[in-house]
Amino acid sequence: MPDIALARHLADRLGFGPRPGDLDYIAKRGPDSWIEEQLHPAAALPKDVAARLDQLTTLKMTPVETFIAYGPPALQGVQDPEQRKEIQQRGRIVPAEAIEARILRAVYSPRQLEESLVDFWFNHFNVFDAKGLDRVWIGTYERDAIRPHVLGRFRDLLGATARHPAMLFYLDNWQNTAPGSPGAHGNFKGLNENYARELMELHTLGVDGGYSQDDVITLAKILTGWGFGDGSRMAAPGDDQARRKRGGAGKRPPRGSFVFAENRHDFSDKTLLGHRIPGKGEAEGDQALDLLARHPATAKRISYKLAQYFIADEPPPAVVDAGGATFAKTDGDIKAVLKTLFARAEFRDPATFNTRFKTPLRYVVSSLRATGATVRNFRPAFGMLQQLGQPIYGCITPDGYRCTEAAWLNADAMTRRITYALALAAGRLPLSEIPADQPPAPRGGAGRRQGHEPPVNAEALVATLGGISDKTRAVVAAAQPELRAALILGSPDFMRG
Amino acid sequence: MVSFDRRKFLQAAGAGTALIPFGRAAFAAAAGGGNKRLVVVLLRGAVDGLNVVVPHGETAYYDARPTIAVPRPGRDGGALDLDGHFGLHPALAALMPQWRDGTLAFVPASGSPDETRSHFDAQDYMESGTPGQKSTADGWMNRLLTELPVKRTSTSALSFGPTLPRIFAGPVDVATVPLGRAAANPIPLDRPVINAAFDQLYTGEDTLARAYREGLESHKKVMKDLQADMMAADNGAPSPITFGQDTAHLAQLIKQDPSINLAFFALGGWDTHVNQGASDGQLASRLQPLAEGLAGLATGLGKDYQDTVVLVMSEFGRTVHENGNRGTDHGHGNVMWVMGGGINGGKIHGRWPGLDAASLYEKRDLAVTTDFRSVIAAVLAGHMKLAPAQIARVLPAAPSADPGLMRT
């Protein structure tokens, strides 16, 4: 049954592991054809999931609208502290809906590679949902800056993240101002290097990519004035278009959409990484992004990170080189780079099957997929991710969550995963409950609640997974029937993918 | 590095940065360092050391920071004077008793010899203990574990938080302690039938099997030690998960488990590029619980405090000048905090390079005059009683230890 083993490998690596029936589908379709299907995603979400996502209203709003509804304008003029608190609580719906959508898509979307890439690229261009205004922009950031481009051109991803208010706020560039410029006042007084540095260190070249502190300062100058409306006039959603007509004198652009404030820009001529960038305003930033996206160090770094994510903690250098060459040849076509990686013999070598320790996200989502769970309530999954140290949108630092065994395997993680496996297998997680406003905090502790869901059937689970290792099979066969599914979900086989 | 009393140093100006080689006599009493403990607190994100130990005697400090400087002692929101030249941020008032009783010292202008201003690289170097060398696979606290002259147990080293930090990476297993109240929750694996079944899945010597066994063992120990206390706490009002709560746990664990030698905490939120505040504000609101947690650890340890050293460090300092957003950007030199028994405390150590334009590193940052490794080495020698050859294995190529930091 070599086809089933390869099918399991593809399901684990390109996506979040198999759901019941997936392996048969992949094997029947053939590995290359299935990879092509994943690279050109067209399949729709299951109807009930699509219907639920359709109810998540904040995911249909623009950044300007969420800012007005849940940001500072909602608090304007409200004095009563209780009322203010109530308004602020209401704002939690934005990250909550984004988290729910992310988990539901990861569990149910047939476009599994797309969901893996959302995880990958979000972490590459990480923002943290609890930093100030990012709480109102987190959902639109993933929707507008990440999702549309995960299989597209790297330059488009880079440009979309650079102009999204969530990134401009997270790495402080919205305040980055040429000292002494006409617009310099108050909190907009001088250079802020934060975004410029991470743009080179994390988003493109890498820390050894050959830039200097002078390049950081120069790039910060190039990006002066990149921000969003200054917020002193809170505009209606329709004003977004009016803003685009530059020079509407006296009209302040709304916060929440990208704005180039030329009165805070440094218009001097600059030299970045040895390239001349004449002072001409907003276009300097695009020229710098072109330069960074096409730099050889970027090609190599992106290829390395993708190969690490999909193949091995220490990806084979030949694979990284091949991916980097494709990146350079195709001007950063992500789909082409992935095609190169997935075609490599190193990726399909059976010796690499089931060797990667799953991140908490992969572990939790793969368990919900493999058991065919009905997930209407995303909170048990999210609570588990919090316990394991990987809450969605909760990485504080801009380097994002890592994907390696060294980052996630530790003594505490093992006992927590097994505790969760026991609760899931016994049907003790309230997964199919319709989420109430304040559902009980998931503890993952078995024995607290009884009989929320039917217990997981061990034989069906083995069939979904396309078999288990001999050692696990022997232990499972000797165990009490009610422990069998938990032993599979808590086994070394299932900790890896 | 020379230990120094600042005024004496100024009299002896020109003494320079000469490092006094570590002497044999200082570790003659090496045996019996068995139940000495080291607690390391890493402030991830680069805390603004110039607003922690404030050089209030320097006009240049106030010139560089028109809106975020901590005022001189005696003024409203002023620094708490330490030695006439330096003062403590007022939010750190909880630590003044330790300063006064001589168990708290600071080493300003300390940091890494590596010039990186990348958080991730700088933290990596501070945790690997090998600045500039990325290929080091393990962390220095894991290497330290192998050098301790004691029998190792599953709780010799405790890491607080859900993931194992780089500083503890390496061959020796380290227990992770959950933060806050979760630490003492019972788990289903406590039940014999379940335990026995899973034990059979994890019989090997691979990384997962080892982590599994380590996790169960440390869970049992931690639960046993904490349970009585946690039951009492559950009856009271739920308290937020704070550093103070976790240091209280640590103090209690140490009292009940003499085999604990090392503990590590990481605290985030110090990357104050925007609106960092002065006496009040963002930075102050983080410093206060840190100080209270450390002071709580000192008092909670009781007599065990005498056998404990706490080291607080951060990957690099921040720019001397405030930026355009009333914050500070990534800089170079920072300040290290050393607290505990055996410390030559109530003193500012190291050589202060000053903040005048000519003394700044790359014309913008506080210079580094004390390598962070020499401070750690001093603690390893004077407190943990390690021999020079052992220290060289923990911190390869580190400059000599500073004998003045510890009372010998």
C-alpha cells in the first residue's frame, strides 16, 4: 500500500492531515494530480461551514469600518467607565471571529495547502493581535494582505503587508517621520527604524543578508510618511474613495486605510544596499520593496523557510538551492517554488514520512480532522493552543511562531497533548456546542464534563490515518477499548507528521 | 572588568578596562556548592536600561531625553538615589530593601560584544553564551547543568512557561513549569491505568519518549509540592497570572525541593519604540510587577535566599536619545541586575563610559564596557563554585570573571 503511505505524507505535509476518506481520494487521484489541485485551489468549503463564516460580520468589514465600530471613535464622548468597558469588551469580537474563521477553515477547507500557507505567511509577516489597534485590524490583515497572495507573487505579499494598517501599526512605521519635515509634530517627530529593520531582517534578506545599520536608517527614511490617516477626523466608510483623490485640501484621510503623508517624508536622494534611490516620495518605497524582493538573499531565505516548513527542520541544501533558483527565475512566484520543492526526491523519500514533530496548531487541527469531529465551537481548540503556547495571532514578536521540533517539543508539551487526546477521544470536549457568549473555559482535563460528543472510534481512526505503527498497534490492541482512540491520538505516530 | 566604587574610579581615572585575572584563591572553597541556586530572568525585547538604573548625575542623559527621562532624585517622580550618580526607576522601589541590605548590585554598560541590533540574534547569543557564533546548538544553562557538582534530578532545572527556551536547549532534560495556577492541576495521566498504557508507547530513547517521561516525573513532583498551597489559593479570589505569582511558586518549590539548582523566566514587552513613558507609563507599568516579583522571591525564600543568586538581563540596551515617538530604538549597552546572597551588593559595578557624544558607541548608544559573560562567570565562580575549566565549558572564550562582584 505504498500509495496510501504517500497519500498520508502529502495530507500531513501540504495540509493539516487527513479527514475520513481523504487518503483514498488522494491515492485514487494520484499524488501529482492532487498536488496540482492543491496548487490551483478551486474547491468550495462545505456548505454549513461557509454559512457559519458568512455570519462572522467583522470579516466583511473594511479596516476603516472596524476602526470606527470598535476602535477609538466608538469611545469618543463616552465618559462612564462601565460603558467604556462594555464598548471595549464588544471589540473582542474582531480577533474572536478571525480566530474562529482560521480554525474552521484549517479543519474543513478542502484547499489544505492554501490553509498551510496562510499559517506560513502569516508567521513570516507576523503581527500581534493584542498590540493596540491591531486588535481591530487583525482579521482584515489576514483577509486582505495574506490570503489573496499565499500562492501568488512574493512581491505582492510584501507590498500588501507593507501598506496594511495592521503592519504599519505593529512595527510603528505609521509614526516614522522625517525630522524637521513640515508634518513633524507631536508624536510624529522623527525616524522610527523598527519596521525598516524587520523588513530586511525578517521579511526579506535575513539577518545575514548583507545590510548595514546605515541601510536600516536609509530604508527608514525611504519609508517616512507611510502610514494611515491621522485620525483627527473620523470619516465615514465612503470617504475611503474620496481620500484617494490626492490633494483634497483640508480633508483628513480616515485612519485605517493606507496613506502616504508626503509632508512627513524625507525627499533626499538615497542609496540603499548600493542602489541609488532618488528622492521622489511614495514611489521610493516601492522601488525599495522591488529591490528587496528580487535580492538573491531573499530568494534563498524564502526557499529555506518554505523547505523547512514542508520538508525538514534542517532542509537539504540541494532542495533549498533548487527552490531559490526557481524563486529567482520566476521573479518570486510562490507556486513555482512550491512545485519545485514538492517534486524533489528528498520530499518524497519514505524515510522522511512521519518524521516532523507537529506544531501545536498542526497537532490540534489534525486531531479534529482525523476524528471527523463536528466543530461548531472553536474554543476548546483555541484553549488548547493557548496552553501549548501557540495561540493564533498571539505571537508577540515579529519573527512569528517557529515550525521546528526544537521550538515545541518539551516535557510539559507531551503531558498536555496526551491530556487533550484523552479528552477528545472520550468526547469530553464541547466541540459541537453552538458557541455562547461565555462558554466554559476549556481545560483539556478529562473527567470534568461527561458525554459532550460521541467517543472516537479507534478502528475508524486507524482507517482514516491509513494505518499506525506496529508498536502503537500492539499497545492499542492490549488496552481497554475506551482508551484505544486516545492512545492513537497521543502516540508518537500522531505527534509527528 | 574591575569592580568599582564610582568615586574611587574617577580618582583613579585611566585605570581603563584592564581585566583582573581570576585568582585561584577565590574558588578554594569550591566543594559544597551543591545546593547553590541560580535564577535567570531574561527581559526579551531589550529593556531600556538607562531608565532602569538612571544616570541622574549626567546632564547628557537629560539632554538626550526631553520627554522620557526619569527626573533627578527628590523631584516629583524622581529616581531613587543609589550612589549620588545613579538612581533606580521609582517603579522599582520594591527592590530598595535589597539594595540597602547589600544583596542587590547593578552592572551598567554591560552587554554583548556582538554588534547586532536584532532582537532575535542578540537573544540567541545571550542564551547560547557564544556571541557571534550561530552554530552553537545548546544553551549555556544546559551546559551549566552538566557542570554542577550534584546528582541531577528531574527538577534540577526549571523553566517557567510552555515552551523550552534556547538557554536550556541541550542534552540534559529540563522541567517546564506551567505559568500561574495551571501548575498544580491534576491530569488524567495521574491515573495508573492510563499511565501504564501510555508508558508502553514511550519506552524508547528518542526525543519524544524522553520528553514524555520527563514531563510525567516533573509533573508529579511539582504537583506534590504545590498542591497544598494551590488548594488554599483556589478558595480565595482568582489572581491574575503574574510574575509575582510565579516567583512565589518558585520560592515554595525551592523550600520543599533542595534539588532545584537552576530556574529561568522570560518576560516580554520591553520593546518600547513608542510612548515608553518616564516615571509613569508603559515601561514603569512593566517594571513594577518585575520588582515586586523579585522582592517577593527574596523574602519568600527565607533563609534559602542566602544560597540563591538572581540574574536579570536583556539582549541589548536602547538608544540614548529618545526617538520621534517618545520611545527609544534598538541600542547597545544595557544594565545587568544581580541579586542574592553572597553578592557584593549595594554597589554599582563595572566601568561607566559616560553619555557624552564622544563616548557613545557608533555615536548613538551606550558603550559596552562589561561583557555579560564576565558577570555570569563571576556568579558561576563565586556562587556556584565552578572551576575556571568548568566555566570555560559553560561560556567558551568568555572574558575572565569579575572577582569584585561576589563577596568571597
